[in-house]
Amino acid sequence: MLKINKISIKQSLRGRITIYFTFVALIPILSLTFLYINQYKENAENNLINDAQNNLFYMMSNVNNTIKSANQMADWYYTQSQLDKILTYEYTSEGMKNYEIIQFIKAAQTNINTNQLINAVSKILVSGLNGVEFQIGDGLSTIDPLQLQDEDWYEQFKVRIPTYIIQSPEAFGTERLVIPLTKEIRHSVTGAKIGWCVIFYNADYLSRVFENYTLDTKDELFLVNEYNQIVAHIDKKYIGEDISNDDIVMRVKKQNNETGWFKVEEHLIVNYHFSANNGMTMIQKTDISDLLKEQEKYFNTVLVIFIGVLFIIFIMNMNISKRLTKPISIINDRLNKIATGDFSFDHSIETMDEVGTIGKGINKMSADIQSMIKQLIEDEQYEKQLEFQMLQNQINPHFLYNTLNSIKWIATIQESDAIVEMTSALARLLQNISRSPNEIIPIYDELLLLDDYIYIQKIRYNDTVEVSYSIADPQITEYGIPKFTLQPLVENAIFHGIAAKKGIGKVCVQVREENTHILIRIVDNGVGIDEDKLKNLKRFNSVGLRNVNERLKLLYGDNYGLTIKSKVGFYTVANICIPKEKVVFYD
């Protein structure tokens, strides 16, 4: 008998409902909270990264434009007609030479003033093959052209973009850093080389792209050339510094992408942008420590809100569980009565809510149990009747067998051999039905049973039926076959095929093996089966054929069974497929 015992709050239904619904509410709220926090953090970082990437792209474009302006300034000297005479003529008058140089310097200064790099040029050195040389720029310190041509960078950076920083080669040992750009000067008409020039740009000329860009004091923004020199920095004091030993810069240099980002530890984001046009990489280091602190404060605020919501949910669940458990206890009382055998109908448990639905189900279950008990009693009585009937049916073959033996002895006394053989064959069939407990018998024994049946049919049809056997290998007959499988098929061949045929009818039983299967074909030369009847036969509407097919599939599976083919006026073929299995006899 079911009883509600006094149990703890954790074990009670009320306690479990409270805990369950609290967790049901807790999981999505907790998931959404952490998802929102993570999304907030991810969005904040992504915004920083996207902004940095866009800024780097924009500033690298400005760097390329600045370098383009620097090259345009140098290209102006490449084929200047004013230099044709200055750098090729053998002057005899120093005054004439100086005059023409001064006129060219004025033109050069005008070119500088019209270029956006007006304040970026430190000094310009022009040297001709005729020995004429002059300098444009600060006149307090000079540069020795011959010494300049011995410098390593002179040939190396000829006609190259100005990105390599050197110490100014001025004679008075200034420590000023400059970026040189060397250009050949050719005759404006003949194109022959007539001299060369070197433009020295101030080392900070590329840092101008950072002038309107503001960064946090912890962040860095700089431009690195292919020689690991800082050629531009938001803090100009770092210009010219060699950073070959900087791990972050070396990591950037190893990246395969032109643009990208990565994190160093948890607080530092490194964005980079490489330009194939100038071979330089712009790098921005962003310290997100303040962002992480801000996110931590945000998380703490959300956590407090979450705890408050959780408390409210818990109180609500306690109230809901209290209301649910009261009608459930009534349901439990009803189940206790059913357990004692009281299956009467109870209207009180069929309320108008979800618990009432359970009550209706319990009332229905009670009625069903009553019905099942009644059905079980009727089934037991019916089984007893079947057992009695089966015993009676088992007696009948024995009685017929004994009666046929009596007829056989009378026919023997009267010397009627045909009656003797016919009754003997029928007796053997009945004897086999009544005494053999084995469902599966060797094919050899099945053929012997078939012989007795065929003998009886030959007498019935006055020897107008001929039956032959074609066995590929006698050893095949040792394999098993369900008892009385072939007899219904031969019977079908005789009754429906040969009986309607004039003259002698032939039936051939063919047995052969194929891999793991035994194939048996019953072939007759009867009248055949028309298409409509054949469709019915294939659906096994015939009781005998259906029993054969269903027995085979039940014993061996759907891959085995019976199939039928026929051609009207010529033949009918019944095919049986069974597995190769040895016979196991049971006592």
C-alpha cells in the first residue's frame, strides 16, 4: 500500500519542484548574463581592433603619399634643363658659374616651397661630372661629396624610397638624423648622365602623419622599416632607434598577412599593417588594462542584479510548488486505494487544471485495469479450451493411422496390391505428422514424404502425372528444410497446372546449392497461370502457398522464401530459397 511518509524538504516533491524550477530559471539567466558580458567584452575589443586597423590603413596611405611627394621632389632634378649647362660646361669665369648656380637654387627653392614637404628637407647636395658641386639648405655646415660616395648607403639606396635613417654626414659633426635619397641627374636632351644629387630629409618627416592622432599614454604607434629602424613614432624621441631585439616587432615581422592583430598576454593588443609599396610596417600597441577594469566593475554590477533576480525566482517557485503539491497528495491517496483493489470511479480528482488531467488518466487506468483483469480471466479459459482441442487433434492422426493399418491388412489378405501401397503411403504420411517433434528435417526425408504423396496422386490421376528429381549433389540432401514445404507446391502444380492439361503432365523437382543458399525449383509443364491469377498467387492469397512463404520467412528472415513465375500454356516454376544449415535433432 502506498503511503506519504514524513520526508525532508529536499526529498519532498515540493522541495524538488522548487529546486528544479529555480535551476530551470537560473540556467538561461546565467547563460544570457555571461553571454552578454562576454559579448560586451568581445565587442569592446573588436571595436578597438577595427578602429586601430582602419586608422593604420589610413595613416599608411598618408605615409605612401608623403614618400611619393619626396620622390617627386627628387625626380624634379632628374632632367632639369638648367642643370645641363651647370654640370657639363667648363667654366672659365667663377662669377658666371656662381650666377647660374644661384639662379638654379632659386628655382629649386621654389620647387621645395610648392611641395608639401616644405619643412622636411634638411639639405640637398648636387654634384656634376664636370667637378661643379653646390648645396641647397643650411649653409652653416657642408658635406664632402667625395666622402659621401664612399658611404655604404650611397650605392645601396640609390633610386630607392627614402626610409633608411642615417646620421647627417655634415662636416661639423652634427648629430642630426636624416633620411637620404640619391638620384642620378641626366641631360634633358641626350639623356646622358651628367651628375647626381642627394636629398637629405629630416628623420621625422614621416612622423607628420601622426600629428593629428591621439593615443592613451600607455599606447604606442610607430613605423618600422625593413631594417628594423623606427622611422616614425608618435613620440619623436624614439625615431632612429633599432628595435631588432623587440619580441613583439619580430613577431609582427613573421606574420604572413599584410594586416592583422594578436594579443600579448591579456592586457595588450598589437595591430599591424604592412605596405608592399614601401616595405614598412606600422604597429600600434594598445593597452586594455583600463578596459578590463571597467569590464570587471560591469560584471560585479550584473552579478548583484543576478543574485537579486535569483532570490525573487526562488520565492515565486516556493509558492508555486506549495499550490502544486496539495492536489498531488489527493492523487496519491487515490492511488493508495487502487493499490488495495478499489477500482471505483472518483470524480474529486478530475479538476479543471493539469493535475485534473492526471486524475482523469488515473480513473481511466482504474477502468482499464478492471477490463484487463476480466480479459485475462477469459483468455485463461480460452487457452484451456485450445489445449483440450490440441490434445483431441493429436489423437485423430493416431486413430486414422491405426485404421489405415487395418485396411492394409485386409487388402493384403485379399491380395489387392494397389490398395496396400496406397494405404501404406498415406499411413506413412500420417505417421510422420503425428510422431515427429522436429520442425526442420533433412531434404532427403522431405523428398521421401513427397514420394508417398506423389504415389497417391499418381493412382488418383491414373498415372498421367510424372515426377522426376534433379539433384546436383547428393550431399545437398543432408541440409535442413522445414517439414512439408515441398508437398503444397507439388500439390499446386498438379491441381492447377497438370489436371487441366490433356496428356501426360510432368513435374521436375530440382535441388542445387549456390554459395550459402539452397535453391529448390518445382517446374511443371502444365497450362500455366494467366497474369491476373499470377498476381494473386504472388500475393500468396492461396492458403497453402502463403503458409509455406510465411514459415520460411519466419524461420530464416525476409531474404528467404517463395517466388513464382509462369507462362500461360507452357510452364509454372515455384522457387524456394533457404540457407545451408545442418539439421539439429531434439529428443
